Amino acid sequence: MSDQFSFLGPKAGTPEGLEYREHFLSPEDEQALAERFKELPFKEFEFQGFLGKRRTVSFGWHYAFDGSGLHEAAPIPDFLLPVRGKAAVLAGLPVEALQHALIIEYAPGAGIGWHKDRPVFGDVVGISLLAPARMRFRRKTGDKWERTHLIAEPRSAYLLTGPARTEWEHSIPPMEELRYSITFRTLRAG
């Protein structure tokens, strides 16, 4: 897995602190990862007693939405380490800083509602596999919402820092095709 990527930079009209890169993974790497994901112990996403349509598995750390917060999880598996290395290069971070890995399976009909990643996490690197996703962004400006979006193409990656991470919410409407995402996160100090 090479660390040579195509253009990295902000897309016009997207939030400050959002960087997007197409062709982050090769088609061969994408397929190899998708095959490995079939072996993972995915569970329905649980949020305050409700089950979501998407399924998840966490490594390094797991954030429980039952009020108990952050817990240690199984170590990041070896097959994710090359992707983690590329994500660290993208974010300009030492690889060890990306302590949390979350893999999400979005079956047809699954999406994710408006949210900001939990404050316990810092920078976020997301990688999109198999199907494009419309990533919507919004932030409150007075009594109105400022909105924008980008299409996260298969094999692309994005980085959320600064205002894109702390001021803007994001969501993905229900998918029409199977999609996986890999999210790597840093932990905030303290």
C-alpha cells in the first residue's frame, strides 16, 4: 500500500477544516478490505436503547452510548495497520495518534443521522468503500442552518479538523447499495 495519493485539499464550498482526497485506496486494496470485513463481529449500532440499521465494530477503543462512555476494545487488527498508516500521513499525525478504529457496514436503507463525533475524540479520518455516499454538513448560523455536502466516492478519504470537526454536524442519508466506512480517530488530551 503506497503513501502516494492524488490531490489533497479543501473542496470548494465545504467547511473549513474538511480535507478530501479521491483515490486514497486502490481498487485491489478496497476489495481485499471488503473481504476481510465479512469476517468481523459486526453488531447493530446501539444508541440509548435503540438499535440502528448500520452495524459497527470498534478497535482500540469503543464508545458506548449507554452513559458509560469510552472503553478499551480489541487492538487494531494487523490488516488495518497499512490503512491506518496512510490515514496518519493524510492527517499529518504520528500513526500512534490514531488510537480508535471504527468500521461501519451500511446495508441498503442504512444511514446515519445528524451528529458531531463525541468530544472525547479529536481529529477524524474517514475512508469510504464500495459505494458513494452523500455526506451532508450543517451548522447553526443565527436562527438558520448553513448547509453543504460532498460525495464521498468509493476509495476516497476525508479529514475533519478545526471547524469542520467542532462546529459542523454531518450525516449520511440511507444508502441504496452496500457501503463500508473506516473511521480513525485521535483521542483528546485528558
